[in-house]
Amino acid sequence: MRFMLLFSRQGKLRLQKWYTATAERDKKKMVRELMQVVLARKPKMCSFLEWRDLKIVYKRYASLYFCCAVEEQDNELITLEVIHRFVELLDKYFGSVCELDIIFNFEKAYFILDEFLMGGEIQDTSKKSVLKAIEQADLLQEVRVCDSLNWCPCAVHFSMPTTNKCERVSSVICVCLSSACLSQEDESPRSVLEEMGLA
Amino acid sequence: MPAPIRLRELIRTIRTARTQAEEREMIQKECAAIRSSFREEDNTYRCRNVAKLLYMHMLGYPAHFGQLECLKLIASQKFTDKRIGYLGAMLLLDERQDVHLLMTNCIKNDLNHSTQYVQGLALCTLGCMGSSEMCRDLAGEVEKLLKTSNSYLRKKAALCAVHVIRKVPELMEMFLPATKNLLSEKNHGVLHTSVVLLTEMCERSPDMLTHFRKLVPQLVRILKNLIMSGYSPEHDVSGISDPFLQVRILRLLRILGKSDDDSSEAMNDILAQVATNTETSKNVGNAILFPLLQTDHNAVQRHRSTIVDCLKDLDVSIKRRAMELSFALVNGNNIRGMMKELLYFLDSCDPEFKADCASGVFLAAEKYAPSKRWHIDTIMRVLTTAGSYVRDDSVPNLIQLITNSVEMHAYTVQRLYKALLDDISQQPLVQVASWCIGEYGDLLVSGQCEEEEPIQVKDEVLDVLEGLLVSNLSTPVTRGYSLTAIMKLSTRFSSVNRIKKVVSIYGSSIDVELQQRAVEYNALFKKYDHMRYELRWCSTHSLLTGGRTRSHLNETGLVANLGLHSLTFMYLQLCANDLLDLLGGHDVGPVIQTALPTKPASAGGELLDLLGDLSLSGMPSMNGLKIEFTFERSNPNPNISVITIHASNTTEADMTDFVFQAAVPKTFQLQLLSPSSNVVPALNQGNITQVIRVLNPQKQQLRMRIKLTYTYKGAPVQDLAEVNNFPPQSWQ
């Protein structure tokens, strides 16, 4: 895959991922041109078209066009499936995803895409696996572990001094040490909770 | 300084802008704030600011001042920072700028980080946008990670290795050891990415391909498990277990199996199984069938029926693949059945396919036709169904084919005539039909064909041809064909007057091509009527396509290897009494080329000038080309000398498109038979022979002007010479 574009029916770009080194000017030109071509297509037309020296595979989901450019020898039928898989991942992650989700959380959409594809190829064919990885990575963003936390009885996890009222807190913070990202900052447990909006 | 606004806040604000100008203003304001924040080296909000910058970049605004900030984020210890930093690097940095190299060290450290998600980020960034320099520096780290037991990292390392190999192919060797047990993994992610890596290596290096051939049994086993195993919710897509992996394995098998019998054997059964088990009602099934179809054809022969069914699929890409594959599968055994399907396809397919399909049908029919009649019938079917889509070069090819099927001439012309009665809109059909009618019109009306009902309609035939001339549907090329056909019929039908009339009308046609033909034919009627029967017109299609004609020897062997115009010229020139008087040294007019005359010529006069400029150019042996004359009087008529010329070539290059022309004084008559070929091979490796018959009733001394034209090393060459030292025995 050379690149993937997401754009709205009004021609607004929502996501662009390039898998080959291309100059900024050329990217803009190609995006503009391709948007024009795809937006002009009628509903019953084939999902595949030839553009420049590439094959374009596109599919419309509600108000968003998902558009991939693949090489001559690539399988465009499976590319359609790749697009669909990506949409399914977004859907599972955001819960019934719509265009607004992608507008307001574009960085998350990128994170999901980067967990699913690399260099234009699929990293993992299991939906569950990809979503789990995203989830775990998201957790790393949220958790700050510091010295003042107590060791969990299992001696592997850190845990907050739990208050019985807040089960969610303990389940969120209880993360396996081997994949935790350790922060150097001096933080108290309370400030961590505040940061998370839970205190 | 107040905290910079949050990302979502900014997005919301910008979306409220009602005009492009308003949006630009908001963006500029925010950019200024971000810039000053960057200047203050604010660590806390750098992440937030870069995220906002990325949003504005997506809207199309410049964001290059954030590049260094991305690098700072990547170097940060916070996971959130790294995540946005790497994203920013992938979006804003590119390998053309040296600044990207500053990432290399950070990535190196992160590849060795204790947290796999950080390692993942580094691998992902390197695998998506790593430049060649970065790849060179970090290939070792990637190779290390390829050997890890952590499947999360292993799969990413495999794809990263693919990128490294694409950027720096020389590094491929170093990944070889790590590939050893890649396929023994159970994890589908690792399997998939490993197959991608193996495919990349095999595609790039024949040595790698040979090395990995031993993996075929393993790949086959994995594929088998995928198909045979029960439902796996994790990998299921519309009832098919991990189609992505299946497709990739099939693609690799195709590469490994190419021109290797053992491998192909090993795969045959599994390919058959995949084909039979794959449900093609959903796209995903067809996605699997696609690489399968590209694999070794022997295995695929078994699935011919599946492939033929694909011709009826609704999806355009599938139809095209199926069509291409169908043609590849056609052989002597299945030609009848396959052709039936393909012709049906030709009837109903979209216009974009028709030209290719028609060409394919012609090729296949030519190779494997079980009988001449079947062949002609197939051609007829194509011409009548998709006649307008047939390629231009098909017409002369078909004519040649028909010419060679001598026993089918009657049948062919009958069928073509009938087709013409139905429909004159499809030009290739009309052109082939006109040509055939002109050539075999006598067979048409004589009722020689036993299989069909004979047509008893001479005048109707002329009606039809004339109809073509006047119809709006006919292109100029078609009109040319019809006029020539009508002319040819003048030697076969008795309605000469009618034909003469038609021909003279077109002598003043606006279409110059038609006009010229008509004028020449007219001249034939007027002055050289006796020659008309002598001329059995040969293939003329070279005039229309500009390509070379092939010589067509008929019973009397009169026809020379020339296009029709040149043929007419030559005979007219040679037989006319107004030919230049060599001995008298008359002034001659300019040579008239086979291109367009500006006014219709009168009875042959100004048309005729073979040699133009009277400069004599020495001996017949020039520039390495030697012409030898031999004589005999085998003919019962003592006034006719039979001279044979032998053209040979001592230079190091062949002389092609060789044409020999001759002119004699007006008391003689000259006839040129077909040459043996029109290539004089280099270095005396062979020669061209051509027979000249000279009628010399007045027993005068024979003199001859000869003109030689040929192509030598790509350039056209013309030579003139006079020959007047014929031995007296040759003409006395």
C-alpha cells in the first residue's frame, strides 16, 4: 500500500497516512486530485479504479470515504477487506464510530491505524489482539506510577491504596510492572487521581 | 501565561468558523501562541501543543516549526509524549531533511526500552518512514528483535525488516538467520508478517527463493489448518478463517512454485481444496481466489469451471482476471467448450473488455482451431457481435487467414455476404466482407458452396457494395475497400458497364484516396482493358495500414509484391506506349508518388514516369548490391525473352523491402513476375531472383532502365541504372 486517505463528502481530509517518502507539495497535489476523482464516482460504480500508475481501492462508510492506493501487483480485493477491518477496529474502539469521533480524536485514529498496519502491511490479523494492544497503550498514558504507591500482595503489581468505593480506580491502575512506563516525576497518588479526573 | 487550550477545545473552536478567512485567523492566532510556548521550552504542554499543530497541519496549514518539538517529545520519558512525538515525526518529518536523522538515536534507545509499547512505537516509526541511513544504522537492532520470543514485538520487527530491505536491499542477507523458525509460530500476527517478509525476500533474490523453497510443505500445512480447522472467532471473516493470512500464503506459494515441478506438485491438492472450499458469494472469498488463480496453471486447469463462472461475476476486476486466465487456460482439448463461454462473455461484457476479448479469441482460435470451418465461424461470430471493438490490425490478419483457407473461400464469402445484408455498421466486418466479396465474388454467385444455399444475385452484390460506398456509416477506409472490391468484380461479373459507371463517379470524389483509386481504375478500363484480366489483385490491405503486403501467388503467377497503387502504376508504366523514350532522351515530367495527385490524370499520360531524373548511375553493381541477369528462351513464342535477375548483397547488413522495377523502350513490352523475396541477405548469404518476360516483336536491341529501392540500416535507398549491354542472343 502506498497511502491511505480518509475524507468527507465535502472534501475535507480527516486522515492521511503515507507509506512512501513523498514531498509535501506532491502529497497535497495527489490528495486534491484523488479526492476529486473519487468524489465524482457514482454509488453503483466499482470500488476499484486506476489512477496514475496505481490502483485505487475505496469504500464509503456513511459520510467518510476510505481510500487506499495500492501497487499494480497488489490484491485489491483483500485491500477492501483491510479497509473494512480498520473500520471495524475504529467502531469497536469508539463504540459505534461516526465521523465526529475521528475528527475530535484524530490522534487516536492514527494510533489504531499504526497498530493495525505498518509499511502498508497488516501487523496482526486478529481484531482482538490489535484492540488489546491499543487498550494497554492507552492505559500507559493514564497511569503514573511513583514510589509512594504500595505493592500489591501479588508482588508484581502496584496498586493504589484502594477505597472500597472506587473499584474502577484499582482496576485501571493495577498494571503489570513489565509493561509499565515509569515516570520520573514526583507525584502523589492524589495528584494522579486528580489528573485522571477521578478525585 | 495561561495554560494552552486543549486539543478538543481548539478543534471545536475552529469548526465554528464560518468562512475560510475566519478559520485562517483562528489558526494564525493559535500558531502564534504555540510558537511562543515552544520558545519557552515548556515541557508540560509541549505534547498538547504539538497535537494541536498536527490538527492544523491536517487542515492544510504549515507546521514545519514543530519538527524539532517532535524530536524533543520522542526523547521524553513520558509515554504520552512519545506517542504524540512519534506521530508528529511520521506526519511532519521526511527523509529529505537532515533533521530526521536526529531521531536515529532516540529510536535506537527506544528499540531497547523495557516497555514493549515503546519498542512498538519505535519499530512502527522506523518501519513506516525510516530513511536509508536510519535503516542502515538500526538494522542490527531490528534483526535482534526479529529473534525475540515476544510475539508482539516479533511481528512488528518482521514488517520493519521488510521496510529496511525495501530501502536498503543489500541488508537482506543479515535477516536470513532470523527467519529460520518464523513459520513455527502459532501467533497469526507473526505468521502473517513473516510470510510478508519471506515474500519480499523471495521476490528480490532468486537465491533466497531457492533457499526458501523448502518451506513449501510448511506453508501448505498452515494453509491446510486454516481451512480444515473449525470456526475461530478471533480470525473469522464472513465464515472464512483468517483470509488475510490465506491470501498472503497463496501469493508466496505462487512465487515459490513458479517453474518448479516439485513445489507445484506439493501445492496442487491444497490449491484445489482452497478453491473448492472458498465461498465466492462474499468479497473475501473472491479475494482468496484471486491469488489462487495466478498460481501454476496446471493445478488451475482443474478449476476451469470455477474460473469460467467468474466470467459472470458482477465485479469488474474479477471479470477481467477471469478473462485473462481463461485465455491462458485454453488448449487444444478444451477449445470448443472454452470458446463457447468466451464468446458468450464477449456478447454480454462491458465495452472496455470487448477489444481485449476479441483479440484473445482470434489468437486462441488461430492456435487451436479444431477445423477451418469452426475457425471461420468463430471469426464471424466475433465480427458480428463485437465488430466495432475489433482492433485495426485484425482486419488484415483475418484477410490473410481467409486467403490461406482456400477450401473455405466459398463458405466464408457466403457467410460474410449474409452478415453484410443484416448489418453494415460494424466497420471491421464490413471491410473483411468487402474484401472477400471482391476477391471471391465469382464463388458467391456461382453457387459453389454445397453447405449453404447459393445466392443467385450478381446485381444484388453490386447493390450491396455500392450501398457501402454511399452509406454514412462507412468510414473512408471502408469505402476504399468497397471501391476496390467493386473493381475486382469487373473481372468476375459481366456487368462491366455498371462498374465502370461507379468507378468514374468516384473519380471526382472529395475523398482523395477514393479519387485516386477511381482514377487509376478508370485508366485501366480505358487504356489497358486487356490487362484488367491479367491483374489478379493481391492483398491490398497494406495501403490502409501502411504495413507491408504479403505476396499472393495465384494460378497465373502474374502478381508482383506490391501494394495496389504501385501495382497499377507499374503495369501502366510498363505497358503504355507513352513511356519515356529512352533512346530519344525525351524530357520527362516529375515522378508522381503513390501519394495524392492534385488533379485526375487523363488517359494514362502524366501518370507515367518511372525514372524521373535521367541521371545515369553506372553499373548495376553499386553500394554492395549486385544485379545479375540470366537469359533463357523456354517459351514457345520466339519473341519473348525470359530474363532472370539475381540480386545479391556483399555488405554486412541486410537490404530489406527490396523492390526491383524496370522500364523498356516503347517498342517492347515487359512483364515482371513475383520476386522470390524482398530481403537481400547480407554477406552473399542468399539472393533474390525475379523473372522478367520481355516481348520484342520488332527484334530491336534490348535496353532497360532499372530502379532499385530498398531499406538499408533503417534508411531508404534508391538506385537507378541503365542496362544496355544485353547479349544479342537474348533478344534476337
